[in-house]
Amino acid sequence: MQLYPSLRLSTILKHYLIIRNEHEVYANYRLFSDGNPGLVFHFKDPFLQQSDRQSRYVQPHSFVYGQLTQFNDIRSAGKLDMLIVVLQPHALYALLNLSAAELNNTIIPLNMIFGQKGKEIEDEVLSAPNLAQAITAIEQMLISRVNRFQQADRLIDRAIDLIYHANGMIAVSDITKELPVTERQLERKFKEQIGIGPKKFMDVIKFQHFLKSMQKFPLDVKLSQVIYACGYYDQAHLNNCFKRHVGVTPLQYRNNTHLLAINLMQVS
């Protein structure tokens, strides 16, 4: 289930995602990039995070996560009840005043990011009597930091708008024709404020557009009817993208009946 933030926060907050399962679930999941960082609050049993091939650790009950540059395997260890605060691509740079690239592929407990205030917000959110009050606490915390945000970089905002409008099917050269920026400057700004370069960001947005388009069609519709419309040359091109982003084939993803989110799927 998705919920949208107050208008005041829409420039830094995309939406809230609620994932729940009241049954005891012990299953492996694969998480991959949707182009956005965020915050996570576990009301019940946190996921087990894969740290390497042989070990896992329990995720914190609340944390900030940065951009993913590779898919990530996690495991549920009980009942799921999560509130995910999906941020705009540039939001961590604005919130934390540090290079977003430093947070790529990391999760950091909220109290390590925001200090004592982070601990207070975790306690307030996780003890809230209902979802509405939990979201109110999060929004109050973010609004309290609005005046600390760096001045919005209109150039990056405009570049992101162009990429979303084109569903990722745009070249860097097309952006530099529209905006007063060189490719080198755009690369530097993207890595600092979003965490990844513009080409990588375009690739993620294009792939997400394909996944959303694929979900609109019934299973008996051939993938070829979606492939070309979403900017992929052929089935082999798409297969390579799936291998890189998700580590499974398009059909394995399409036939998966255990998607917790568009970028979070159960795997064997």
C-alpha cells in the first residue's frame, strides 16, 4: 500500500510504502534499485541482511538507506510490518549535507544519522498507536529540518524531471542541450547529490518503467510487445538488463507471485 506525503514535503519525499504480513514468514527476498534512497521502520521482525555469502545480521528497527548499485539479498525472519519512507533521489544530500555517494549500498541506524533525535523518532514511530500518528511523527521530524536543507539545485531538479518525463529514455547529450551544464559537471553533480551518475540513473528509471509497463499486461501477452516501447533493442538486451539489475530472467520476475514491492521480490 502506498500513501502520499503532505504537499510541503513532496519535494523531498515521494511516498510511504507499507508492507505487512501477519503470518510467520521465513523466506529469501531480493531487493534492487528503484533510483530512490529512503528510511525504514520495522514495527515487528526486521529482515536479516546478507553481509556476505556466509553471514547475515539483523537490520536495525529504523535506518536510512542509500542508493543501491547492485541487488541485495535479505531474509524475513517472522512477521512483516514495515513502513518505508521513499525519498526523492536527491533528498539524502539535502538532509545530511554530505555526498550521497558515501551512502551507496549502506544502511545506517537512524540514531547514528540524527543522533538523539533519531532515537526519539524511532521510539515515537514504533510506539505510535496507529499508522497515521507514525507518519505524523516522521513528517514533523522532516519538516523541522526543512530550514536546514541546502538551497535546491534547480539544475539537478530540472535534469531529474527530464529523465522522468522520458521514462529514462534520454541521452546525457539531450540534457546538456536543454540545460546550461557540461557532461562532466552533470556527472559530478549527480554523484554528489544522487549517489550515481546520470547514465546509471537513467538506466534505473528506464528499467523501472519497463517493470511498471509489464505489470499492466496479462501474462499471456508476449514480452516483445512491451520491450520495444520501453527502449530495449531486443530480448537479449532486456535479458542482460534483468541479469544486471535483478539477477533473474524477465519471465522469472513476471511469473513471481510474491512481490512485496516492484523492486522487492521473493526468491528461492
